[in-house]
Amino acid sequence: MNKPNNNFSVEYPELGTDPISVESVISEAYFERERKLFQQSWVCVGRVDEAPNPGDYFLKRFEMLVEASLLVVHGEDGVFRVFNNICRHRGNSLVPTQFPQGSRPKGFRCKFHAWVFSTTGELAFVPDEEQWCLSGNSFDKADYALPQFNTEVWEGFIFVNKDPNPRKSLRETIGEEFYEPMRGYYSGFDYSLTWHVDINCNWKMILDSFGETIHVKSLHKFHITDTVVGPDNPDSHLLSAHLHRRNRSFSTFANLTHQPTPAEAIAYKYGYATWTEQDTAGQLPPGLNPGNHEAWAFDGVVIFPNLLMVSSNYWMAVFRPIPIAVNKTRFEIDYYVTKPTNAGERMCQEYARCAVRDAVREDAEILENCQENLMAGVITHLPLSNQEVVLRHNHWSMDQALQEMEDQEKANG
Ligand code: FES
Ligand SMILES: [Fe+2]
């Protein structure tokens, strides 16, 4: 059960074995095709933890959907809705962008002429309303609710679909491999912290860099190498990959014989916040670690197009690369743990999250180099190893989805 898998190219022949084109990460035209697809897809814009109480809100930028910011609101009726953050009078930002998160249980009052919108999006109050009625437009407040996106919540993740008639349900998008089998897992953690960073690379390259572990021995040699490389797995191969139609998960190896450094030993004396000690028996949902590996570190679970959930027994990290341009991405990372019950556990979690942060920074730095060099056009194709099957699926699934969208458009005339 702990043996790495070396047969991916045999297990997934449809992905092919040829080098893959760099077109999908450097081409403006490809990016524009993706924009169209994002506008028809369910995409994650955040977590319910960011607006825990009725009346709470947060702003989000998602340029692929719309240039203006999105206003995510936990309504007074308990329902989450996502609006354009645009006042229906003359287009002011309803919530000023310098207040990206907060609480407005009495509704949102525009600073320009003081129109008020309820937490459920209706236009609730117009000062001096009669003047609009007198203008001869048969003014009715009911016609001026905030523009709204289709919104659904799964396991605490808030998804929106810009298409007024979504082609697929959210459940179909998440798929039967994850929708029920991950029940309870993602909502079982407590929010810990967020990192946001703009990286000059294509958004898919971020998913790529967290889709294989063969770089760990080299790139992360001072931080985490010894925890994911061991006598059973000297080159840090994946334990398994589970590639579904568009989505995927993959299971990574933990070195259970890892000898902690003195600092680690102190931190981990008080709790579990990493993967080198296991007490997983019976605690995981059926969708996680589906290969039942004993020396298991975490699964990467990807919901197409751009949500990656690094899912372990003791923490999870939600990675959302938000595309801005073909070579620019806002990388949002939310880190979750279970609430510590004493100071020792708190210290242990802090130590672990610093280790994750340091590793992510090393990845981010490399990505900017790769993007700049690929944009130079000297290299046109990338040879992928058997261990990079998840990357192959990342690009293959986008190619397939774009093709399907365009075939559908043709069929509809
Ligand atoms: S633009 Fe908002 S009230 Fe006038
Ligand atoms: Fe890495």
C-alpha cells in the first residue's frame, strides 16, 4: 500500500505520452477561449467562513467573469448570494473597495446618493423617491435589484456561475467522486489564515506545480524533503492518481520514518499538524485517500477549472489561482486547521503552517522564471514524465472542455 505508482501512462492512455504544447500557457487567443469557458462554468469565489453571520459580506475580484468586483453577501435569510458590486443608480461601487470585508446587517447604502439595497439584493430605499417617479419613467424599485450571479454552496465553498442558464448543475461539476464522498470533511475545519499574492505566470502553471512531488527533493530540499522522501520512495513518486472526466485527485507519500529536527520535535510533541505521524484509522471520508495508502501525506483534489484543495488529516489548504491575464494570476491560499484546544497545539499548528508557507514561496518564485522563459518562444513543447500525469490531465481536460464548448456552439449555430 505504500509503494509509489509507476504506471500512470498505462492507466491513462487517453492522455497520450507526447510532449505537450506550451500554447495553453502563453497564447492570448487560448486565454480568451478560457475566458468564455469560465463565464459558463461554476467557479469558486470563496468560503462561507469569510462571511460567517447574516449581514456579513466580502468583495472578490474575478476578472475572467467581470471587471468590476463581486459582492458576496450572507443574507439576512441565511442564503449566500453573489452580486455585482455596482449601484443600480449611476454605477458607483456599492461597497467601497477599501472595505473588502465587513458586516452590513441593515443593508448596503451607496455613498453617492444614499440608495439602500437589502442583504438579499433588493433596492430597499431611495431618498426623495418621488423625483424619480416624476421623471416619467414609471419608476419601480422592484426593477432595480442588484445584478446577481447563480450561487450555490458545497461544503462551505461558494460557487458562482455567470451563465443565467448553467449548462451543468454544481453537483455534476463536482462529480459523484467527490460530491457525497467528501461530505463533512471540508466543513470540519476552522479558518486559520489567508495569503494572496500576484504571480506573473499562467494560472494553470500553479496547478501544475502542485500536481507532482518529484520536484520536492530539489526545490524544497531545505524544508520538507525528508518528510516526503523515504527508503520506500526515494524520488518522491505519487502513491496514486485518480483522474476523472475534468476533475482529479492524487495521493502523496509520507515518510513515516522521518526523524524530526529538534524544533519539529518540540512542536509536534503537542499535536498533529503534519503528515509524518499518522492516526488516520477510520477518520477520513471515503473520497479521501481512496487508495487507502498507509504512508499517506495528503490528497490534492482538483475541481475543474481552478480549485485545488490540498487535503490532509490535520489541515487543508485551499488554492485558488484566479486568472488575470495569460501571464498573470492572483494566487489565493486559505489555510485551515481544527481549533487548537491548548497552547501546545496552537504552537504546533503555527510551526506546520510556516513550513507550508515556506514551501509555497519556493514554488511561486520558480513559476515566474518558467513563464518568462516560455513566453520567449524558444521552447514549444514540454516532455512530461510518468510522474507528471496530473499536469497532463490538467492541460488535457482544459483542451477537451474548450473543444466541447466550441462544438456545442457550432451545433447551436
Ligand atoms: S450611484 Fe448609487 S445612489 Fe447614486
Ligand atoms: Fe513545491
